[in-house]
Amino acid sequence: MSSELSTPDGAAALVTGGTSGIGAAIARAILVAGTPVALTGRDGERAAQAAEALQRETGTECVGLALDVTEEASCAALPGALEGFRPIEWLVNNAGVAETMSSTAAGSLDLARRLMEINYFGPLRLFEAFAPGMLERGRGRVVQVASSASLRGYPYVSAYVGSKHALMGWTRCAALECAPKGVGVSAVCPHYVDTPMTRRSIETMKEKTGRTEEDLRAFLASQNPGGALITVEEVADAVLSLLRSERSGVIHELTGGAQVVIEEGVSIEAR
Ligand SMILES: NC(=O)c1ccc[n+]([C@@H]2O[C@H](COP(=O)([O-])OP(=O)(O)OC[C@H]3O[C@@H](n4cnc5c(N)ncnc54)[C@H](OP(=O)(O)O)[C@@H]3O)[C@@H](O)[C@H]2O)c1
């Protein structure tokens, strides 16, 4: 096991939304690096099956648990539920949802509230549950799977963009507060990634426009500054590098051609 890539002996990582897409790739990369993982999804059976498959594939311990990040009590109870597992030293807030709607449509306020509950308050609930343990031990890392939607606007996704901007603002503040206490808080901001979420968007666009899947995939790739859809493995690599970083408040943008450090953050003080 590479000590450079792992949490200290006995500790583990928690990846929310680890049943699919980017979260599953992050869980796999952490397990391959030799660190045990607890992954979550809303359906406990699906999460357990995903964890079992990843443990079989990588040979590193992985457990799957049910968690809806909108449920305050379940998030607060998660450290207790993991007591028999290991202390969580790496938290990856990946679970998230994207939905499209015009900002002028009836119902846009309801959608904005719903996405804030998942994409903004979800990561905050997990932070509230696990940060005290990290701060007490004087070490830990939190990585937010944010988005290019944390950095700029796009038409018809104001609820998603609002929730991801809010997450980025919060992350910048928490990063500065935690760095002197041995804990790092950073974020990755990918443009379009080839995942089930993106494939669902392509299906919606297909129904609305009549364009072919191939055409729409090429269109989304052309929207990425690097000209290609990002792979889940590229996002997982960026997350791992932030989990291993000695800096807090680092922001990586993934363009579909390059991984760019757009904010360098501050040094984490050893405790
Ligand atoms: N795809 C992209 O182009 C892209 C680009 C930038 C950023 N992102 C971000 O990357 C993250 C992962 O996206 P993805 O593309 O991998 O999407 P995905 O394949 O749809 O996976 C989303 C994950 O989030 C979980 N999830 C959804 N709602 C949840 C809730 N209320 N509570 C707990 N878990 C929940 C899902 O698990 P269950 O269904 O099992 O509950 C699933 O594991 C999201 O935060 C997204 O905003 C995606």
C-alpha cells in the first residue's frame, strides 16, 4: 500500500453517491490506493451491492449504506452507524442532482429549493456530522464534487448553478477556518463528464430537439473548453490529488482537455 496515497493506518474514506458515475469511480480509485471506503446511496441494497462489487474488484474493504443527504437525522446518525467500521478521515461530498428548467417558469422556486437541499445542504450536513471527529484528531480532508456550474452560468439550469455556486462559497470559507486545525476542504469543478447524469440530459434533449444521441454527445463535448467529455477516472484522479494535498481551499477545474488549478488555497497546519 502506498503511504502517499492512503489515509493513516486504520482510517477510511466516505463517498456519498458512490453507487453511480463519478462517485463510483472515486470510491474505486481510493480503494485501489489501499484505503477502505464507506459509500452511500439512497437505496441501501444497491449501495451494498456496489460496495461488494468494488471490494471484490480491488481487494480493499468497502461497505455500502443507505443515505439520503436531504435527511438531517440520517446524516447526523452516520458516524454512529460507522463506529464499527473505521474513523472517517476523508469525506467526499459527491451526491448531487441536476435538473433543467427555465428560471422564468412556474415552479422554478420549488426546484431551486429542492436542489439546494441536495447539492448545498447535503454536503453541509455531512460536514457537520464528520468534521468534529476530524478536528478533534487534528487531521482530515473534505473534497466537494462541485462543478463548472460553481464558476459560471448556463441557460435553463439556474437552480443547479445556484446550488453549486452556494457550495463553492461555503467551501472557500470552511477551507480557511479548517486549515489551521489540520483539516483541508477543497473542490473539483468538472465541466461535462460522461456519466448517467449526462446521459439522462442527452435523453431529455433528444426528446425536446429530435437530434441524435451522437450529435448531442458531440455538442456537449464541444461545450467543454477542452473539446472532449471528461471521463469519471479523470475526476477521480483530481479528487485523489486533493485528498492527498497539504493545502486547503484548492480548486481544480476540469475542462475536458486539462486539469487546471484555479485556486491554490492555503497550507494546512500540522497538529
Ligand atoms: N455529470 C456531469 O457532467 C457533472 C459535471 C460536474 C459535476 N457533476 C457532479 O458530480 C456529482 C455526481 O454526478 P454524476 O454525474 O456521477 O451523477 P449520477 O451518475 O446521477 O450519480 C449521482 C449520485 O448521487 C446520488 N444521489 C442523488 N440524490 C441523492 C440524495 N438525495 N441523497 C443521497 N445520494 C443521492 C445517487 O445515488 P442513488 O441514486 O443510489 O441514491 C448517485 O450515486 C454530482 O454532485 C454532480 O452535480 C457532474
